[in-house]
Amino acid sequence: MNPLLNRRQFLSNTGQGLGGIALASLLGREGALAKEDPIRPKIDPTKPFAPRDGHFPAKAKKVLVIFCSGACSQLDTFDYKPELIKRHGQPMPGAEGLKTFQGDQGNLTKSPWKFKPRGQSGKMVSELVPQLGELADEMCFIHSLTGKTNTHGPGENFMSTGYTLDGFPSMGAWVTWALGSANDELPAYVAIPDPRGTPQSSINNWGPGFLPAAFQGTDFNASKPLRNLTRPAGVSAKSDLATRSFLQRLNERHLEKFPGDTELAARISSYQLAARMQLSVPEVTDLSTEKASTLKAYGADDATNPIKAGFAKNCILARRLLEKGVRFVQLFNGAYQTGGEGVSNWDGHKVLHQQYAKHGPVLDQPAAALLRDLKQRGLLKDTLVVWCTEFGRMPTFQKGASGRDHNPEGFTAWLAGAGVKRGHTYGATDAFGWKAEKDVATVYDFHATILHLLGLNHKRLTYYHNGFERRLTDVHGHVIEDILA
Amino acid sequence: MNGRAHSLLIVGLTANLWAFAIDLEELPPPANQVVDFKKEIWPLFQKHCVKCHGPDQQKSGYRIDIAELALEGGEMGEAIIPGNSAKSPMIHFISGLDEEIVMPPKGDPFNAKTVGLIRAWIDQGADWPEDVGAKAVDRMDHWAFKKITWPVSPRFMHPIDAFVKVRLESKGLEFNPRADKRTLIRRLYLVMHGLPPSPEEVEAFVNNPQRDAYSKLVDKVLASPRYGERWATHWLDLVRFGESHGFETNRERIHAWPYRDWVIRALNEDKPYNQFVREQLAGDALGDPIGTGFLVAGPHDIVKGQSPELGRMQRANELDDMINTTGTVFLGLTTGCARCHNHKFDPISQQDYYALKGIFEGVKHADRNLPPNDDTKAKMANLQKRVGELKAQLAKFIAPAGQGKRPAVTAQHNIDPFPAVEARFVRFTITRSTSSQPCIDELEIFSGDKNLALASQGAKASSGGDFKHPLHKLAHINDGQYGNTKSWIAAGHTGWVQIELAAPARIDRIEWARDRQGKYGDRVPIGYRIEAGLKEGKWKTITSSADRQPFKSGQSAKPVYAFDNLPKAETERGQQLLAELQETEQQLKILHNSTKAYVGTFAQPGPTRLFYRGDPESPRDAITPGALAKFVSLKIDAKTSEQKRRLALADWIVSDTNPLARRVIVNRIWQHHFGAGLVDTPNDFGRNGVAPTHPQLLDWLASTFVSDGWSLKKLHRRILLTQTWQQSSRPHAKALKIDAASRLLWRFPTRRLEAEAIRDSMLHASGVLDLKMGGPGFSGFEVQMENVRHFFPKKNYSPADWRRMVYMTKVRQEQESVFGAFDCPDASQGVPKRSRSTTPLQALNLLNSSFVMQQAGLFAKRLQTDAGAVPQKQITRAFTLCFNRPPNDSELMDATAFIKAESLPAFTRAMLNANEFLFVP
């Protein structure tokens, strides 16, 4: 089906406002800019989560984002820099008088973890994440990402919403607004916070911004159930059912007075959908049906490390959601709530070695098992996996500390699965891993590429708000063609 | 973004550096002939350039097919310098000699001959005949910018109805019949108050046969303070009003609420809209200063970091928020679009944007102390008088300064030596602090070189009360760690802390400080005594502040009173007076702080500079403060005081020469009545916005509104008395087919209530709604007071939570756990029109949340109280409370059977979830 809506038809259909207002400028300027016209998703208000076609066919149907909150250091994970090891302990050329987020620089400092060649590609990955390293042949690395801010909140916003400010729609909201979901008994977009709590920008990472609230991420994880999902204590199943059917009768009688009113009808069907979710969400979050071998593979049975076991369960939950057809899953590793500044997230300013030694194992085995499991079950064929963080860290240690300061000038993310090259590396930072140097890419480019992989043209996926045709990529972004399979 | 690379490029492009970018000798020479633009040049532009620099695209903001624009240049500056082709950037680009930019980038390049022709054309003055190329669009030629003439009503009826009717007739539609009286009163209350009417009000209206019953009801509804509360929500959405700072730490903004109250009050008092606008931009100059809360109602990044670039970007973003919000809210113009380049559609240049920046450049996010109101003033005057009396009486106790005394207390370190004494207990009693509750970072009790007070030495600390804060704990008093973050603070303004040593010892010295790291100089204990004893209670004063010189630190240098060496009665009297003085001063301070509000602070700024492409790292020329040059000259300049700048802008916005402000506000009011505005893009009346469905009606409303003295209440009244507003909302198939959304208003458009109205209506139904107005709000969250605040939805609710939702503290980035899902914005961005989605999560929240379950229980109790034990009576009462109508027979039968089979609370739970309860009828 051609998802391009007839403009006039669209104008007559703005009552629900789900598809967004008609492009105002078109009224006066028919014909102009035709090939960059916005493409509005056609949304049935009674079935806002029904699957919808993208702008063009694409391999990736679903997205898993693994977001390492706190700014995970590229230099201690995936960006191998022999020159940094060689010049360890020396001042960094070009950094004289440089002040980064927390201030002055100390000397260049190599990673406390050794790097080793991995897989067929021989990709150098550090011992901090050995199991992920073993999957390097599945991954497509981008080493030359650049951000716009060196502060966590705005940085998380930028990575998740394309704007450093609060209040813009998250990538997942854009994607589910455009594409709906294959499963209407589960939320189309699920955000899975770390067992330690929420990331720094909290719900702005999965917020709807100015898109309709229907497309916000629903947040729950393996240990924290979806709020208000279960029937209240003291209400029996029978009574609950009877109440709903009484309510339905009230609503149907009321609808008789408003024949053809879609908003009223939509509200009736939302209660039916809610009832189905009450069955399907507990089912998907119930990990008891998982085999012991699966729990073990993910590390979900690791009694010695409850945080890792908690994250592993979230990883299993992510797989189960993707299996069920959920469109967009955003899995967080690291939280601000229980300490921040490196204690419970990747923000290793002061004692990086000690803190990352805790975080590495929490991430490594569960995330690697998830990737392996997705592959084994054939889910990677239509699932795009995105590993990212808000920005990178400096090759120097901070003056007077044993950790790295923020660095938005060059950092790493990787993609895997549907539509991307395997065992591939794109772009590079300078000799020390400070600034992106080769094939410099922006977060906008990164977003444009992810949308492209899903069959969406980032320039045409727009929503009119406050005088702007807003996009995930603002007015920037180019698809990184080189990484497309 | 790679900002650095960006700015390098920019330097390379600055016009006078150009000449050095390439070797001019290598340029193809100009053609040696007189050039005919139309025949020789224009075809070249069309062939090579127009695709990217023409009507469809204007790459780098440059358009070459219109003479004015081609000569004006693009984002990189001018491309053609008439008379000087060698210096014209266009020639550099098309010659292929510039390393960075070659034009055209792809396809057929220019050759030496064609470059030579263009050079000759430029050198000969770049003459462009009028009949060649497209014509520049006059961007001022747009309906919304045109003067308003008062349109004449096209029919002999209420002009509003007449304008609507004409449009309906053109589509073969007509008005629905008038809604029945029950529907009408319910709609009136829901739209105007966000609360349903009481069953008693409904009955009175339904049974009132007077012809003017409805118009009297309208007057009553407009006179109710519930009106201001309801409509303030719309305004607060629009101006992104929040009570936390947003961004990373999302700290609370505790003095933001006065602005919310100011809006409610202004609406209830029907403050003329022009004054309402002026006070929000410059209320400090107009005697009602709280309105300027508007300027700083948006998010504010308080995490500053060390890098200066970050600070400059944050400041630029703050000002952008003010520029953009002012433009969209009052003018319906997206002024923010001109931050990086001229506005793509509207007559707003980048210079205009920075001229506006000059208006706000002196505004900073902060609390401001406001002049107290008369009541507070009187109280303060009384207290001040008492302070004077007390000080006079205490004068004789003032310790002689200086001479022979020990050094004054310092914040950083104090030593109190004394002749050695045997002690097990040491108590440090604070009688006075420089400001608020006193703080001590570490108390050390020495015996020679050894500090015996340490907890690690087995000493135990106790106190008369601790200030509750995660950083400040009793344990910090003897943990061996210095600094503010490891300190103890007393619960009150006086207090004591005590150390019990592990064993009796001979001690000879106490050392203590407020903050040995020297960062903090407040909360210094300056009146104290140190007592010691072998048993608790058997105290002997071993040293005190009495023999110290008076504390000096900026303004807190207050007289030091000494009561030693005086007769006992006199000492007691003196101490009593001092205690009263301290108490009185404290009360004064509380009153003083009660006039704090988050309404911004103002300071005369330095010059405002244009930022090239919006990049604060690329400042350019200084810009004179002003507004939109195509619309107005404010007649101010860089020397104008920043207050006068804001006032000048405000005065123009509401002046007769500006048709936008009045059109924009009447459209907003219309929108909140009918669910959609006459202009569907309420924040964009520019060329990129949607044209009005009823342009004459819009102008009629705007004209009438101004002639009514900018009275919002009169405007409401006019709208409420129309047939358009009073018609039934019942849909019918024929009209649905033509105009499903009822944009032409053949029926009153029904819609789901907003989050606030749903919550308020529930509390109203259950009978627990607390109508207390104003003051600090109540919280929807349990707040974890860490550096980065975390908000956890409340699980239990008590009567304090049962005020109207407009008084719920508005936390950015968080959704209220039950009602947030009903498209309730989080104030991160201004919202002129809420989206209205229907989701299963909304259903789950209303069915299962503890809030709704509790209300269902309270509602059931209320029904028993109001209607007794008979289900039919309970059901009737519930229907009249929730739907403003009695149940019909089948509903009554169904509900009776349901209550019998289940329970009354099950019935009330269903009622609170019903569509009829949640929809404007």
C-alpha cells in the first residue's frame, strides 16, 4: 500500500490528530518541494498500534537499542588505540589548557584492560567486554560519532530524541508512530530500565514529546512490573470482569447517542486492548518458562552478582518482547538513581578502573547472550540491534583523578542484525581516540541511518509542531551508506 | 556536532578572507565583450544552478533565480559583488579553484568561457533586467499581517452564528438543534470550569423557565473562581510553566507557584489581555511584577560544567526559549526559526532574532524578592519596629569591640584553648548563627596532639536535633572528614551537639569550623559556649564566644552582646531580650522570603551579537535591540535600559499597529471552546501556518475583543451565547461524511476531557475535592532528594492531595502516574494544543490505580451518606453526580442488578471510567 496520504483526504481527517496536522505550508504552496513532502502515517484511531508500511521496503522490522547510560568509554571497550598505549603517561598533544566538562586534563592514559583480536575480522576489543568481543564479526562499528553536548542529560536526550533539550519525541516514539507494531496485545514500544533504576534523563529517553501520548515508550522490566497492570487487591477476577462488562454496557448505551463518533469508539476498544494486555504482559514478563540453560547462558542465575542477574533478566525480557513482535525495545544498562557518577553507570570520572570492573561484567555476558540468542532464533534477520551511549570519554585521565572526563568529539556505537554489514568498521578517531577524524558522523547521521534501515526517510518523517515540521534529525543527517549491507 | 570544524570553515568563508583562499591569477579572465544577461548569463544559471538554488531548493539559503535574492546572497554572505568579479565568491566556486566548494558539485561544470562571461557580467555591474527570472515574494503580503477591518455580519443574527452559518450553507450543512438544558449546563461547566455542575445547580437551571436563565448562568459561571483555575491550565501549557528546572538534575523550583497564582488571579479578575501581556514581559515596570514569571517559566540547565563553550551554549538556549516563546505565544510567529538563518517563510530576518535577543539579554533565571503586599508590609513594619525597640534595650549589653579580645570566629577554622580539665562529656551549645541553622563540619576535642572526639576512637555524638539532609548528618561531626558535604547542621537556629568520649580524659583544646575547605561562609555559629563535665548535665562552661571579637563577614557583622560579669537578673533579662530579638528577626526573614518568586532577575546587559548560523562560538556584528524590522521600529538602542526594552516590545505587541496579538488570542479562546481554532496552527500565524477556516469571523472576534477593552470574559460570554456553542453535539451520517471533525461546526464537537478535568471531576464526584486556592502546590511524587532528583509516584493519597490539579506541583520530565498518560504535557516545551490520544494504558490507570480505587471507595461512601442504603437511590445520585442526569429505566435495572451481584464500589469504579463521565457532551 502506498502510505502517502492524499493531502485533501488528510485535511478532512484531522479530527483525531493522531497522524498529525496537515502540512500547513502545502495549502498555499501546492507542488513545491514535492519530493520532500512529509509522509504521514495513516492511523486508525481505534487501532493506533496496527502495523503500517514504511516509506520503502526494508529488512529491519524491529529495533533493539542497548543504551549504556553514563557515557561508556570507547577507549576501554571497542576503540583500540595503540598510540595511546605507547604514549601512556605523556601529556596529550593539542590539549594544552583544554577544559572539558569537569576541568583540566591529566596525561594520556591507556585502558587498564588489554585488547585482543576477535573473530574472523580480527577486531580489537578489550578484555572488559570479552564475550561481546567474541561477537565482533556480527557487529558493524561506527568509531567516528560526534555529539553536541558534554552534559549527560542533554547527551542522553540527543541520542534518544535528536535534541539536547527536553520534550522532543524519542526515536522509539517516531518509529512506532510511523510503523505501529506487529503485536497489538503488547505495547508497541517498551523501555526497559536498568535494575538499578532509571537513566539520567529519565523518561525523556522514551517520551512522546509532542507526538500523541499513544506512542510513548511503556517502561517496565523483569523486576518492576508495568504500573496499574494488575487488577487491584481486593477485587476478584470475577468481579473485575463483571465491572468491565457493566462499563462496556454503559459506554455502548452512551455511544448510541453519538453514532459514528470515532473517539468514543476508540475509548471502548482501548479497554478491550487493556484487557488483552493484562494477559499478554504478565505472560511475556514471566521468565519461569525459560530453560535453566538459557538463564545460565545470560547469567540470570548468577547469585554472586544480583545486578548482573537483574540485567540478564531484562535481556531475556527484551528477547521475548522482540519475539512477540514488539516494534521498539530500548534496554538500558546503567542508572543514575543509585549513585550516578560512575557508581551505578558508566560515568567513570574518578576511579574508572574500579568502577568499570563492576560494570563490564554486568553488561558483557547478558548482552552477548542476548545477541547470540537473537541470532540463533533467527530474530536478527529482521531486528536491528543498536548499541549506544550518550557520548565518549577522554583519552586522558582528569587532572588529579583516575578516570576520564566527557568527550562528545569522538565516540563509538555499533549496529548488528537486519540490514547492516557484519564485521565491519566505519570511521575512526585520531591516534589517541579523542576526536573523530575519518568519516566523521553525527548523531543525526546515526539516526538517519537507523530510520533508513527501517524503511523510513528521515527527511519525510515529520510532525508539525509549533510552526515547525519537526524531524528526529532536525534539519541535518545523512544516511551512512557505507554500513548498509 | 563537530562545532570546531564548523567554525573553521566559517572563518574560511568570511568575505575578506576569501581573496586569500585561492590564487586569483588562476581565474579565467573576464570575457572581453558587453554581456547580455538575458541571452548569455540567465541560461547558464538555469542550466547549472537553479536545481539547487531555485524555487525547489535553496541550498545554503541561496536562491539565484530572483534578482534581489541572487544579489543579496545566502547563509555564507553575498555571492556576487557587482563590479568586482575577482572577489565575488560565486566566481571562486564556479571556477573550481576553491578547495572546499566547487559549483556545481555534480554534473556539467562551467568552463573558462562561461566563467569569463559571468565575470564580465559582474564586472559590468551585474545588471539584471526586470523581466528576467522569478519575482520575489513579498513576505508581508499575508492575511495575518494585514490590518483588521471590522467585518460586517452577513446575516441578521448574532454575528458569530452568521459567519459560521454562511460557511455551513456553502457545504450544504446546517446547525444542529439546540442542546437540551442538561447537556448545556454540563458542557458549560466542563468547558469553563473543568468541573461538572452539582446536581442541585442542574435542577435549578433545568427548572428555571426564565428566558434569561442561560445568560444568567453564563454570568455566574464566569464570576466563579473555578473559571480562572480552569483556563489558567491552558495558559500554563502554552508558556511551558514548570516547577522543576528540567534537564539533568531536574531540581525543584520552589518559588515558581506565584506565577501560576498570578495567572489564575488575572483571569478571574479579568485583567485586560493587553495588560496581561505587558505584565508578563515587563510587569516589573508596571507595578505587578509576578507576571515576568512568564519569561523564566521554561526549563533551565543548572549543570554548568567547566568548559566555557558549554556555558555560552546554555545561555544562548535560555534566551532562545524566551525569544521563541514570546514569538509563538503572543504573536503566533515562530521567531525561533531565525536563530541560524533568515526565516524560511516569514518576514523575520536573523537580525530580527538577535534584535529580540537584545530585548531579553538582561533576563536571568532566578528567584526575585518582590515588594510585599500591604498585609505583609504591615506585619513586617510591626516586626521591624519591635526589632528597633529590642535593639535599643539591648544596646547596653553590646560587647566592647576589639581591645583585648580573642580573634573573631571564622568559617574556616576556630581554636578554643582552655586550662586543661578532666571531662567525659563535652557540649557545644550554639546560641547564634550568621544565617539559618548553624553548621559544623567537624568538632575536635584535643588532649595534647590527640583528637579524642573521633568516632573511630570510640567517642559518641549526640545532639539537640539535626537538620535532615542526605549530606548533613550527626555522624559527620566526628568522622574525621572536613568540608560541607561531611558536616552536621542543627535542626534549629540554635542548638547543641555533644561528644561523649570513650573514657574520661584531660582535655585542653577544642577545634571546629563551619567548612575547613573554605567553600561556604554561611551558617557559621558565632554565639556559642562549650561546656564539659564528667557526667552529662553536670556542666561547667570552659569557653565561649563571649570573649571573641565580633564576627565580621560582609553584611552579617551584627553586634555581639555579652552578658557575663553582670548581675544574674540582668543577664537573664538580656538573654531574654536577645532571644526575642532573634525570634523577631527570624519572623521578618520568613516574611521577607515569602515574597520570593521565580520571576527572573534583570541586569543591564552588554552588547548583543549575531551568532553566525546560531553558533555562540561565532559571534559577529553587534545588533541593536529591537523587534521585527518589517513590522515595527521600537525606537530603542543599545543604551536603552533593559526594562525599557522589554516594555517597548510589550507595548508594540498589544498596540493598534500590530494585528497579530489580538488575532492570536481570540483564536486560542475559540480553540479551547470548540477543540480546534479557526486557525489550526495556534502558534503559527505565519505563511507556513494554516489559513483560518473563517477569516472574517476571526477578524470580527479580534475587533470586538479590543473594543470590549481586551476583556477575555466578555469574549467568552459572546461565544457562549451563540447558537454555534449551544447546539447539540449529536452526530449524523450526512454531515459526518462532509466534515467528520466538525471543523465547520455543524455540531458542537465532543471531546475527551483533559487530565486535570478528569482528576478534578473524580474528586468532585466522590465529594472530597478541596477547593483551597493558591499557594505552594501539592506533590504527585515522593521525591528522592539526590543531586539528580528522582520522582516516584505516590502510592497513598490523603486529603492534602485532593486539591485541583492545577495546584499539583508541575514536575518536568515526569508524568503524573495516573493522569499523565492523558496527554498531559510535562512543560518541557510550550504546548498550544494538546494531543488527544486514546491508549490502553489510560484504561489501565483508570481501572486499577490506587488513586482511582480510593476515589471509587470514597464515592461509594458518599452515595451511602447522600442516598441511604437503597441501590436505586444510590444509582440515581451517582448518575446525577457523574453525568448530570438521572438514569433511564434500563440503566437503573442494569445497575441495580450489578450492585446486587457485585458491590457499590464496583459500580462507582465503573462510573468513574465511563465515557460519559470523561467527555464534554
